[in-house]
Amino acid sequence: MKEDDSMGSHKSIKDIPFSVLDLAPILAGGTPSESFRNTVDLAQHAERWGYNRYWIAEHHNMPAIASSATSVVIGHVAANTSKIRVGSGGIMLPNHAPLVIAEQFGTLESMFPCRIDLGLGRAPGTDQTTSYALRRNHKQDAQDFPEQLAELRTYFDPSMARGKIRVRAFPGEGLDIPIWLLGSSGFSAELAAKEGMPFAFASHFSPNNTLPALQVYRRFFEPSEFLEKPYAMVGVNVIAADTDEEAQLLATSLQQQFLNLIRNQLVPLQPPVESMEGRWTEYEKAALQQQLGGSIIGSPETVREKLDHFLEETEADEMIVASQIYNHKARLRSYEILAEIIKS
């Protein structure tokens, strides 16, 4: 895979691609079926508005997220769009046998040639009890991620294997599927750099680690047959509306979601509320600021200004945008506003 690296201090938001990160939110009072209809609708609009990728995130045991069978949802989105790249943001590799992921994504790439991305994370995307239900043992964990990654890559390219290949992936073998490493700390940044792979950082929930991780990735990057220069995509929450006040109101659904996670109260995505004051303690408010402090919320003018500043800070080669908004029409409008900002 060859991605153009446009590193430079004067890059503007018009110079880089923007993509969509979708958690297929299940709304309070809604159903997963409605979530998937909304996902397809958003993907079709994103394609028309010029977004580059549409990535689906793997999470488990979360009543607010419908994308647990991530590969299935990717296939559904790809089948209902025509040109936008579709992929995982990401597949949590320790939850799976690498062979199964090679076969699943080999199947997706065979069905939708040159449109599939495989983003990989090493976190479980869930709690420890659910991790055990997924893996059935305690031996496989994030510490084995480099070995799992190496095994997965040999299924696509047997020449990378050190010994004789005894098991092969069909479909999968010989296919050129871009593999990304995802991270929220420096571990995956360093591994992506060492392997010469593109890197996606989860600034949308780990803003304080963003710049250190990107620095590690760029500093230690080693060119590979897949990538000549570092290519960093940065995740960011963007909630845009016609006014700052409306955007702040919409953002309370995201704030409630993270507050409920802190309290271990697993519920669907909640409708917005007039104010979060009185709903959280000072400690909880500070904890949410740690996770959501990088969110870009506001009117078109506010969003443009904050995006420019964020790009200046990160020098991102691409941004992938998450927008946990309760009302589907408001969510569409948020991505539409962002598309208008990028093109203007």
C-alpha cells in the first residue's frame, strides 16, 4: 500500500482526507435493526459528501453499540455503497484467531476489491469477563499482539513466514489488504513504526497521549514495502450544528455515554439533556475532560477554527471523525457541515 504523505507545517484541512468512524449506536428506545439502517444511511451520505473511509469499531457487551460482529457490518456497508473504502476501526485481534480474521477479510476483499481496510487493535474492546467469554482462556492477551500480527500477515503473504506454511487462508492468501495498527498509547505507535505500517491514533478518547504517540511513530518509522513514509490518521470527536448552543446540547449524549461507562452503567445511547450540571460529580467531570477534552463541538465557524488548530498540532495525514449523536438527522447534519467546512 502506498499512501501520499503530505507532512508539512502549513497543511490545511482541505489538504487531507477525512473519514468516518461509526460505532453503530443503539439508541434509547431503539433497536439494533434501526442502528444498522442508520449506519447504511450515514455511509451512503458520507460517500456522496466525499469522505475517504467508513470504519466500524468492535465492542462487546455494550448495549449502546451494535457493531460487535464487525466483519458482518463491514460487508453490509460495503454492499450498500459503491466506492468509499470500508474497514475496521478496529478489529481487536486478541479476541480472535488470526486465521479467522484473514479468512473474513479475505472474503470481504474478494467481494469488494480494493475497498477493504483492516485496522487492528490490541485492547479487548470490552471487560475482562466478556474477554474470557470471547477467548475461552486466559493465555491469549495483548502481550501476544506482535506475534498475532505476524501470524495474520503470513496468511496474506506466505513469503513473510519463517518456516513452512501448514495452514493457508482461502480467501485471503495473495490479497493486498491494507493493514493499519490502532492505538491509544505508545505501544502500537512504536510497533507500527517498526513494521512500516500506517497508524491510527484514538485521540477521540485519549487526547493527552496523542502528540507523544505520534512523535514516537514518526521518530522510529522504518520504510517498508507497504509504506515509504509515516502515515498517521487521528481520531477525533466532532459534533457540529448550526449554532454553538445546539452542538453543545447534542454533545450531552456523548458525555452521558462516557459518564455511564465510568459508573459501569451499561445502557443505550441517551437523548441529549439541557445541562450536565447536577448529573456528574466534580471528579467525574474531570475524568470526562481527560477522555473527551479533545472533542470539537460547535457551529461551523467554531469547528473550522478548532480543526485548524488540531491539524496544526498533530500534522495528521488524515482525520477520522466519530460523532455519537442521538438524533440521526442531527448526526447526518453534523457530518454534512464538516464536509462543507472541508471543501470551502
